[in-house]
Amino acid sequence: MSFCRGKKTAWWCAAAVACLVPCATHAQPAAAIGRTSAPGVVIDHQPAAGKQYVGSPSIAILPDGSYVASHDFFGPASSEWTAAITDVFASADRGATWKKIARIEGAFWSNLFLHDRALHLLGPTRHHGPLVIRRSTDGGRTWTTPADAKTGLLAEGEFHTAPMPVLVHAGRIWRAVEDASGGKEWGKRYMAMMLSAPLDADLLDRASWTFSNAIPRDPAWLDGRFAGWLEGNAVATDDGRVLDILRVEAGAIEKAAVVSISADGRTASFDPATGFVDLPGAAKKFAIRRDPAAGPRPVWWMLSNAVPPTLAGKAKPASLRNTLVLSRSENLHDWERRSVILHHPDHLRHGFQYVDWLFDGDDLVVVSRTACDDAAGGAHNFHDANHLTFHRIGGFRTRTMADGPVDPAALGW
């Protein structure tokens, strides 16, 4: 049985239908998941009727090679505004099967990362909550409690972020966040900033961390179209500078903002004359990482929701999340589109968004907040995802547009 709609979906459904039975047995019993046409491996499934949606996918690779993934819950039936819930899953077979291993209360918009052989989780406690960090020394099964400034409570106040890349550079660990105390309106309230700590420091101790100043938006930027910036990537340039490269909300255009961070992590600065750059998918969350196997010439890879020409103008760029694209850059300014990774022709109720990913040899391992059809009527919309899915992008360095799931010409590329 297929839950795909219309003749245009036939090429996509052929792969999805083959996944129906296997996907139903990965993270939960088949009766709990039901039949689904979601691509990849289904880690978790939340039917739309529950009014709790899958958010903030994140992934880490442990020293023994096993994977850990997480996601939070948002929506009207969730506790996102009080004490948000994050579930944690583990895979011992390279992502083929997954098992839920923990539930954390008071974790939202949080990302997993490995440091000093221990797993960490960093993010607010709730929607625009205080910023906290937790540690697990048993692969994500149990976690420390951020009770005070010595045990993981990094900052009081209101913060925003997503599962964004953690950068290790120049003897420090770097993580971009946004101060959300600049008002009450989404986007407009967010102020770009960076936090960092020495690699040998106790990351649960607030005193270990340096916070930069927070830069508020200027509504005059981008000829008055600038509505906000958020979900910044901590990135180091080839000459050693640290940047915060952020998603930008600016209506019908897609631009990223490049904020400069001082070497000591204390000062963030932005020049609107040069700081806005073209970047495919920049109106949505994107993730950038430097290739560790690139050699002396740097290469950065990005997964983003680039907009195919055939969808241009169908909706605001921020609402077009039905195409996931792998891009490559040698200078963080010019991006080459290399391959479509996931695509569904319907952009209203399908999305492969907020992906987090890591290098795993010649592969990329990816987790996605996926809105897709299921036996319960599908996702509420593209935004309110009903799946957490896992994907492996094999041989990513040599992929081309011909290797994607759809003829690029059909998308206007």
C-alpha cells in the first residue's frame, strides 16, 4: 500500500514503498509506527493527531563507532514552553536499527556532541529558556542535571538555537547561539553571539565559558527587508578566523549573514556592507562543516534546503523544505551544488529539514526532521514533522547531480 499522492510522485514512491515494512520495525514496534513512506530509516514516529511534533534532530558518533541521535517535541500538546522533552536513541549497527535509551526533561533546541570521550547536550531548557549543558558518560543513557553554575547552568535569561555544529579550533570549543531577549517577536528578538571554552576545561562549569557580545538586528539592513537572523554555524576560515554564519529571514530572498568573532571569543562584529552572502537554502536552518580529509586546500560541505527553480515563487523560501541538497565550497562564499539528497514534489506537507550530520569516513550520516505520509493521514504540514529519520550519504565527495533521487532537469537545474 502506498501513501503517495498523484502521478508526479511515482518516481519517489518506488523507493519509499520498498521501505514500508522495514521502516516500521526500526525504533518502535510496527503497531506503534504504522506504515509510512518516509525515506531512510525511521528512528521515531509521532502521528500528527497527537499534536506533538518532531523537532531538533541531532546525531553523534561515539568512540566505539556506535551512533546516538536525539530530538525534542514541539506543538500544542508538548511541554516546549515549560520544561521541554528530548528523547535519545542509540544504534549499534551503523544506523540500521535504533532503540530509545533516554528521555530528558528540560532540553529544547539542543545538540549532541562528543568531547573528551563524553557525550554532551547543549541548548535551552524550553522555548526561549535558560542555556544549559549536560554530560553523559554511558553513551546517552543517563545525564547530569544542570542545577547551578557548576553543574551545567551556563546562562540565565532567554536563548534561541538549534542543533548547530560545534567547532573545535585554536584550542577552544565554539558554539553559536542567539540571545532571545531583544523583544517578543520571532526573528526580530534574536541577537547573534558566540560562546567558547578551552578544550581542557570542565564544560559544565559556567566559569569555563566566554560569551561574546550579542548583536541585535537592524531593520534597515537588506534595504529594509531584514527581519532577523538565527541558527548560526561556528566555522573557522582557512586563515584561522572564527565566523558565525547565520540563517537570515528576509522575505523572498535567500542570504546568509557572516559575523566575525575575535580570537579570544569576546567580540562579535558585523559589517552589513560585506556580511550578507548568497547561500542556497539560507532562509532555513543549514549546517556547515569542514572536510577533515580535504588536505591542505580547505573544503566545506553543507546540507541545506535549497530551492529548485521550478519551486521559486511558490512560497516564501523559508517555507520550501521539500528538497535537501548537498553543496561544497572552497572559500565559504561560493557554493557549488553537488547533489540532491532528498526530494518530494509536494512542498505543503513534506519536508526534510533541520538536518544534523557528521562525517563518517567516506560517508555522511544524517538525521532529519521529516514531514511525510503515514497511515494516520500524514504530517500536519511541512513544518510540523511526524518522523525522525536517519540517512547515509555514501561516497559524498564524488556525488554529482546525476546521483540524486530525481532528474535535476525536472527541478530546473
